[in-house]
Amino acid sequence: MIKQLKFIIYTRPFICFIYYFVRLYSATFRLKVENEKSWQAMLNGNQPVILVTWHQQFFSAIRHFKKYARYHPGLMISRSRDGELISAVARRSGWHTPRGSSSRGGKEAMAEMIAHLNTHGFGAHILDGPTGPIGKVKPGIIKMALQTNAVLVPFFTDADRAWFFNSWDRFMLPKPFARVRLRFSDPIHICDKENENFEDLRDRLEKTMLPGLHRQTR
């Protein structure tokens, strides 16, 4: 029974259902977007941009991010079964999805993502995904920024009413008709300075991002 259920979950009709369900559910949000035009101006001026956020907060942005399909965006997603579902939804939203993580296929996916950024100049990255720990920036984003000359633009989501799952990332799911805010912060320029090594760059990004992390468990 369990094997049959798993087979159904990863079929094309079910993935199609999930995609439209997510869009319909997200349409109930009373969404407010802040500081979006500043990084779009940079992107339109041929400055590569990578949007970065925490794993717990990406759901709230899925519907809105379909609007970025015209920029040919890229997003690394793990090769797990859950990643397959997420990747399928992202592709239907117009996103290119190199598949891999630190545990499997990461080197190949990173190379593909860097090539995509060097060609199209736009992508997004989940900093502590796909398995955490929560609030820990993985080093791949630094390599990605250095090899593409991309600026990192943090974004955070919050809601006046939301559920927080008892998962490693304290996943946040806004309740129907919640007021949801999608907030973009000032761009971060990752430069390979003589007095700042790779770990310093990673640590600086992590400290910048941590204030936007939600710790609720309710």
C-alpha cells in the first residue's frame, strides 16, 4: 500500500495537481512585496543576481516567483524524492533546476548552476537546504557568487498567521488569507579579498541572514 502511494505521489498527474494546488492556495495570501525593483534594475543592467533565503521560507514565494520566468532563473534542487516533486513544480513555474546536493550529485549540479548563471545571470539558492542544520549557510553559495560575479540578494517571508512544522527547518506555511510579506534586502557583494578567506565570507553571509530566521515551533 505504501509503495503504491509513493508511486502515485510522483506521477505526472499528481505533480500537476500539486502545482495547481500550490498556486491556488498561495493565491489566498494577501501578499506585499518590498524592495523588488532595486535588484531587478541591477539584473536589467547585466549584473548577475542570486536571490538567497532560508529553507523554511521558500513556500510563500513560489507563486510570485513565476513572474521571474522571463529572466530564465536557475535553482539547485536535491536528487531526493521530495526534491523531484519540488523540481517539477519549479520547472512548471519557468525555473531551470540543476539536481544535486552535498550528499549526492552536488559537484555536477554546482557546475551546471554556475554555467547557467554565467549565461542568464539570474538564479536563487536555499542557503541551509536541503537537510540543514537550520540557519547554517552551506559554502556552495560562496563558490557560486565568486565564479559568476553575482551579487546576493537576501529575501525573507513572514506572515501574520502561519503554521510552523516540527521539522528540521521549522517550515513555515502561512494560513489561508494570511497577510504575507516578501521582503528583499540590500544586495551583498561577495569579493575575494586578500584579508577575507572563504570561511570568513560564509560566516559574514550567515550573520547577515540570521536575523530573518523564524524560530517558532507552534
